[in-house]
Amino acid sequence: MVAFIVGVLRGGCADAIAAPRANTSARVATVRMARREEHYGADGSPAPSKPSRRAVIHGAAAALLLSGMTLLDAKDAEASVFHFSGKRPNALLGPKGGDRYLELCPDKPNCISTSSNAYSKQFVPPWTYNPDGATSKKSMKQAVEELTRAIEAYPGAKIVTSRATNSTLGGGWYIASEFESSFMGFVDDVEFLFSPDGKTVDYRSASRIGEDDFKANRTRIKNLRVELQNSGWMSVGF
């Protein structure tokens, strides 16, 4: 049924409906007479215009989709159609080195991390919520709340862990979140680690499935950073 509707909405009526064809003269004559009556009627007067076959089919398909959508509440309407979530890589997640840093990325383009080598394709610069020259200093608690709101407002996102950290450098904060794609349901693990220095936030974003993410992780991180810029956050370095 889904394939049928998609085929119709893309305009592929011939692909969606395969009708047998007959080449007899009687069928041709019948079709011609029907077409004439569509335009002029039986008495030869102009007939009222009718919607095209394609318009009727498109309308029916759209109505079918909308009728299905009305059965969903607002939360379900945002849910993925499929769920290729993959297995959560617990060994790679969480603060490492006594709560001091996040895991590096494997040699794959579907992962970025502030802990990766600065000359690698997986490296991304950390963020700061107290940039140099700021007129007022923000507390870590306030910064955690701002990031939490940004994540929760992002489509397909949920926070799975939010806790304090305690390293030899001092106290910090760790947030683990999952972002699910809107259609296929691919899940990416996105982590944030607030440094005890009171300004720096490291992060790591990695896909669970596949090799290439077509820059999905980079795009998501950029979108979050742009949102946080309204609260004075900045990217560090380049």
C-alpha cells in the first residue's frame, strides 16, 4: 500500500497501476465515443469540465494519507516510520580518563569528536559558553540548562543521561543524548562534557550504523551551536 501511494504521488500512475490493453477496433471505438461524450455530452452540447484522472487519483491518495495521519497524536506524527536504531555502543560512550575527556572517533566519516587528532577529518573544536570578552560570566548550571533546552527542542532527540562528573581537575557535567532520523530511524549518539574550567564544552557525535553519514553529525552539531549562539555560546579555535 505504501509503495502504491508513493508511486501515485510521484506522478507515476503508469507504474502504480498496470492496466491490460486491448487492440480491437471495438475497444478503440468505445474509447473514442466516451471521450467525445466527456467533452460534448450525448446531445452534442458542451459537457461540464471534469477533473483529470491523475487529479482524482492524486486527491484520493492524499486523502488516504491524511486520514491515516489524523489517527496519530502530535508526538506520533514526529516519530520515524522505520527504526534502524542499531545497538548502543556502551563501551565507547561516557567520559574517559577519570571523567576528563570523551572517546576518540574510529577512522570513519560518520563520527566527529573534540578528542580526535586536530589534523584528522573527525576533529571538531570545542565550544565555550563564557567566551573571552563576554560582559557577564555564566555559571555551569545555567549553561547545562541552556544546552538541555536546545537538545530537547531538536526533532528526534532525547536525553538519556545527565549527571555530574568529578575528575582530578574538578567538577563538571556530562550529557548523553540520542538523535533519531525522521524517516529511517537511524540513531546517532551525541555526548557533551562540561569541563571544570567553567567555560569549555567537549562533544562527540557518532552514528551507530553505516560508514558515511553524509555530514549528518556535523550538520546537527552546527545547528545546535547556532541555536546556542543566541545565548552567547561560541566555537573555540577554527
